[in-house]
Amino acid sequence: MPVDLVLGPSGGPGTEVSLEQDGGARVRRSVLPGGIRVLTEVMPGVRSATVGAWVAVGSRDEADGHFGSTHFLEHLLFKGTARRDAMAIAEAFDAVGGEANATTGKEHTCYYARMLDADLPTAVDVITDMVTSAVLDPEDFETERGVILEELAMNDDDPSDVVHEEFNRAVFGDHALGRPIGGTPATIRAVPRGAVWEHYRRTYRPDELVVAAAGSVDHEALCAQVLDRVRAGGWMLDDGAAPVSRRDEAAPPPGTLPAGGIAVTVHRPIEQANVVLGGLGPTANDDRRFALRVLNAVFGGGMSSRLFQEIRERRGLAYSVYSFATGYAEAGAFGLYAGCAPGRVPEVVDLLGAELDRLAADGITEAELDRGIGQLCGGLVLGLEDTGSRMSRLGRSEIVHGRLLSLDEMIERIRAVTAEEVQALAVDLAAAPRSLVVVGPFEHDVALDALGRR
């Protein structure tokens, strides 16, 4: 049975859902005053815990003039609050052997820590202090501006990062999803502290906050501490406030998605070309997402996949080759990646496209279906063996999907996928306009030439 996390009139403060999960684990979800959501998964026999403070706000939610603010905040929240400076925050985690970090996405941000169960209150105290009471000191702001510019420069030196970022831009165009999560050097240099502060005060609020924890954790104690700490941080909690609504998948997209395929060539004086071919794909909550997982496993997800066998094993054209999919509220992307010798780009692009066309025309065999399902089921079980992955599943399920499937039900959904469903999805993916991005030592537009051959 799934834990139903859909919000509505019954999803306001005081609402609680509790359900037994696999292996004796138990998931609980409570809505606190202010619309704060707390989710826990107790894992028997574990002496550690991972806790994350999720804000249902990502880079796509930035207003003009604020681009890069979400990622900027990820850095700045570790720089100090009214109660702690940056060293005190670092010392709080180091003193108990804990690990702390944060991640920014296009649709959410998470600050998380993993530690012994006895030290969980310390982690909750520090993280809620960071989320509610960051000061964004002007001097620290300028220091972090330089740090972020160095991070962007590092990413720009990595051709695999560049090709994926340019692919997002090609597929999503001027849609908000097409913007880079970290901003650009130009936007980071330009954004003033006031704009980041405004973004912080506008988006970090009780009804956006989700606190998720997994491992050896007491649900009631966590709820009580979260309430105490956010109030200590100065947040006013309306007893009648409900959590913010999830993103409307049917809402008009902010920006325009390109109608056709786009060819992009990025010059880099490197030894290998990085290639991504693909286009729009299913959304995060598309009913076909389980079929997409199987398709991805069979087509480009492992050493037995079609792309790996055809392009690497049989032809020796690439060391790294795979397919990938990303899904958001009202749009998604599906792509094929390969790293190859610059002179082999046209051949590799032809092969990538031909394999996708063959998948759509011929479908997959029962042996491939069984192998793909087995790969996914094994990976799911292994991937949920630690508290961090369980915590992430809670947060993403609450913010993105609106429901949490048990491991058994996830496996059941995957095992229910048929070869016919995979082929039908492949037909749609193959029919979509294709964009091609190539990063390498090219003076001419090799991407346009290669895409025009198809």
C-alpha cells in the first residue's frame, strides 16, 4: 500500500499519516502549524540517522534579476546565523563525526546531515537555525560570490558538464528549466545581496518547508524540536496554514519550449568530443515513468545495454556511452550521451539515432525486458540500504510525487511493465524533435552538420 501524501482540505495542520513499510520500517508524516511537513522513516537496527530540511523552491523559481540566488543561498546558509558563525556551524557537525552538505535543484533545495542517532538533535538545531536565521553578511556574500565563480569555472572546464548544461538549454529553451542551476558568471557577478535576501525571505517560509529524517529517529520528538527551533528562529506559525500546493503540472509553462531540434557546437581544445542527442521526454509524474526506467536500463543503462554493446563493445567508438532521463513538473528530457574521438562524431551521432529508431521500430525482447527489470529491482533494493537514500526518497516523494510507494510496490510497478509499453514509449521518444550538442576541438559547426545528416 502506498502512503498517500496528496495535499488537500484534509492535509492541513494536525494531519498525520502512518504506515508500516518493508523490513519493519515505519513511515510517518505530520503537518505542523505553519504548514511545515515532517516525515520520518524508522529503520530497525540502525544507529545513525540522516535529516534533511527541504524547501520546495529551486532555480526555476527565481525572478528576473535574481538568477543564481537559489544556489547562492545554498552557500550562504553555511556562512552564519544570528547564533552561529561559519566556524561554529562546521564545528557542530565535526564534533560529532557528522557529515553535512546541501544540494540545489531546479525545483527544490535540501540541507542535510548524517550522524549518530544520539546527535540528531544537534543536527536539527543547526540546520533549522541555518534555514530560518541566515544573516547573509555582506562581507561573506562577496567572499561566496568569488567561491561560486570559481565553482562555475571548474564546471566550465569539465566538458561533460558543459555538454549536459547546453543540452538542457537546447531542449528547454527560454523555459525556466533551461537556466543553469548555479547561474552564469554574468548573473552571479551582477546579482546584488538585496536580491538574494529578497529571494530568501520570499521563498524560505513555513509552508514551503519539509523536514525528512530516516534511520533511528523518534517522530514525536523530531516534530517537537522542529516546532521549537523554527519559532526560536523567528518564524511566525499560523495554526491554520496549510502546506504550499504542489506544482501544477497542467499550468502553462514559464517560457517557451523549442518546437524543433537545435544543433549546438561548443569549442573546447580537448582530446575527446562529448556528444548528447535527445529531446523532450516524460514529466516527473508521467504514468509511463516506470516504463521509462525499464527502457533506460535496456537501452543505455548498463554493460548489457544496447548502446554500450553496439557503440563501445562492437565498434570501440566510445569509452562512456549511456542514456538518461530527467523529469520535472510539466516537462522532461531524454538524451543519449557518448564520448568519442572528434573525427568519429558524425558516425557516433548516426549510431545513437539509429539505435533509438530501431528501439521504436522493433521494440525489445522478453530477455531484455527481464534483464532490465532485474537490474532495476536489484538497484532499488541496494540503493535504499542507507539512511541518506531513504531520507531523500521521503523528501522527493513529498515535494515531487505527492505519494510514497513502498519498496515492494515500486518493484511491483516495475515488474508490471510490458515490452509493448516500452516500445510505445520509444515510439514517442523517437518521434520527438532531436537536439544535438557537441563539445570538442571544432572550428566548424559539427553538430549542425551531423544533425543535418539524419
